[in-house]
Amino acid sequence: MPVQVPKGLIPLDNILPDEPLLMMGAGPVPIPARVAQANSIVINHLGDTMAQIIEQVKTMSGYVFQTDSSRILGVAGPGSAAMEMAIVNIVEPGSPVLSICNGFFSNRLAEMAERVDARVTRMHVREGRTADPEEVREYIKKYNPRVLTMVQGETSNTVLNRHLEEIAGIAREHECKIIVDAVCTLSTMPLQMDEWGIDAVITGGQKGLASIPGVSLVAFSSSAWQGIQQRPDQLKHWCLDAILANRFWYEKAYHYTAPVSGILALHEALRLICIETLEQRFERHLRCSTALQSGIESMGLSLFTSPAARLNSVVGITLPIDVDSKNLLAHMSDRYRVEISGSFGLNIVRIGQMGEQSRSHNIFRTLHALGASMFALGVKVNIPAGVAALESTLDEFIF
Ligand SMILES: Cc1ncc(COP(=O)(O)O)c(C=O)c1O
């Protein structure tokens, strides 16, 4: 009996809300119109037009990653695919790896290293703390890892590894390669890949870059690339094999059919960053995020992470007792059409400050939606005080 044509299918228009929700969670983030338009185009993935676009994507990425690396590869996949691409190509089976674990995503890097049979030591950082360089030094001395993995920003619990530069320096002193997940931070705050001596930096499209999910980037240092070229073993991964991916990204040849629309979207996202410049983009993100934080606190709510370890790209808010995050998120999206994120097990909700989320109009709307929804759920927040704090910190800037 053949499988029948399914019945009762609902057209997309009837599923999607009339007006899209304002995406103010931990990603994906709203995309600029140019990025959306580019994402609607399909072209030949191996033609001259694509080749020209790929050249520009690599050049612009070099600026965004702050690297002269001649090996920046795109991945058809989520940020996790870029994480895995860095791990499987750099980490050799049986080799010692140190993973600094602050939360969900840094643990994912450790797990990926374990899956390629590395001997992984996890340095667990206390909840809400930034990794301490001296502790990292002790671990490196004790375990002599060949590779260190860490996140710059731990989106899951809104912790920033503030001492990344110093930690990278310590790793370098011990000839240990360092892989950094900058999925939520790249282009929202400084990261100097070459100057800090980082061997692989990973990012996704859907966060700081303000592109679409599903096309990600990884940049390798020349020493990392040399190591990859000299690997004696054959990788078990085919799609993520950097040498094979290099065919498409540097030799205009076929690896797999590239996600052309997503690469065009990424091109536009990167171009908008280049037009804005990194300096101004960092300034915008910093001002917007700190304004949002002061608005939240002035309203009477508490931020989850202490200032010493606080990530600006994603802001965590401690939920008052008796507020269920599900009810809060539902109220915000049903009543105000604003979506923010819950968490992975913590008693917090998270508001993103990445890309287009860091615009005054989006922040005002989100703060009001948060305050009014808390109020509706019985929390005595002072909404005018929050909005006034936002006004006083954002007023003089037009973002
Ligand atoms: C810091 C960090 N790393 C990695 C990832 C994984 O990205 P993706 O969900 O695109 O696989 C995320 C996503 O939230 C993230 O925030």
C-alpha cells in the first residue's frame, strides 16, 4: 500500500503569526533587510559569481576575526558544526585536551573532543565566575594538554571569560593550541585572533553577525592549518574535513553543494559590519547592553551574573520567586510580540544583545514588555524607573 498524500496540511501563512515576533532571545536574532533579501537568492555554487562572493566573504571575515589567516572556512551547519570542525581537525585521537567548562556550550566542546577519543580534562569554573588564568596555568602545567578549548561568552549562563587574551598567552607559552568558541560574541566585543595568538575561532551566523542560522565560519591560524595538513591519520568526518572544505573555499572546486543563499546572506551581514566598523559596532553593543542592564535593575529586577563576569551579548535576569519562566515568556510573546529566552535549567530568562537586538527601539520595546509582563504576573516592578534609566543612558545616542 503506497503512502498516501497527507491531508489537512496548513499553509505556512496560517502557521506564522501575522506580525513576526521581535526576536530578543539568545539567538537567532533579527536580520537586516539586505541579509533577508540575499537569503532569497539561489545561484550556481561553483560559478564565477560565487567565486567572487567567496573571496569577499573570506576578506571580510579576516577583518571581523581580526586575522590575516589564509584559512577561513565556511560550514553548512549550525555553530555546533563549526565547533566540531575545529575540534575534529585540530584534536588528534589520544592527545591530551584541557577544556575550560563554564557551562553548557563549553562542556559541548569537551564532549566533542571526547568523541574523537582525546584524553580530556575538564577545568570546571564555578557557576557565575570567569575562568582564572592562574588556575588555567596550573592545569596546563599538570596535564600538559596539546589543545585548550574554551568559550569567550557562555550564552547559557551569561558568563564572559574576560581573561581570554591572558589565557591564550599562557597556552602559547606551553605550546598548547587554543580553540575559542565566539559564537555569541564575535563582532559584538573585541576578539583579536592574531594578536592574542588563538588557533581556531568559531562563530555561527545567527548571533553577533546578524545573519541566518545554518551557515557558520571557522578561522584557523597558520600553525593550526600546518598541523591539519600534516595529520597522519584520515579524519572519520567527511563533511567537516577541513582539507576537503578547503577545495571549495580556496580552490574553486566541489566539496559538497554549498548553502549558496546562506553564504549570500552572510556576505551581506559581513558587509554591514565592515560599513559600520568593528569599533562602532562594539561601542553600540556595549552602550545598548549596559543601558538595558541598568533599565532592568532600575525596575527592581536582579541580573544573574556579577559585573566581574558579566557577558554583555546575552543578559541573564534572575526570576523572582513564584514566576514561572514559561508564563513570563508566553505573556511577553502573546501580549507584546516580543520573544526572549528561557534557560537550560537555571532560574533565569535571557535577553540577547547581538546585532540588530542592540538598537534603541528594540531595547525600549523589550524592557517595557518584560516589565509589564512581570507586573501582570504579580511582580511589583517599577516600569517607569526602568524606562527612565534606559532613556538617560541611551538618550544621547542614536542606535
Ligand atoms: C556560545 C555558543 N556556542 C555554541 C553554540 C551552538 O550554536 P548552534 O546552536 O548554532 O549549533 C551556541 C548557540 O547558542 C552558543 O551560544
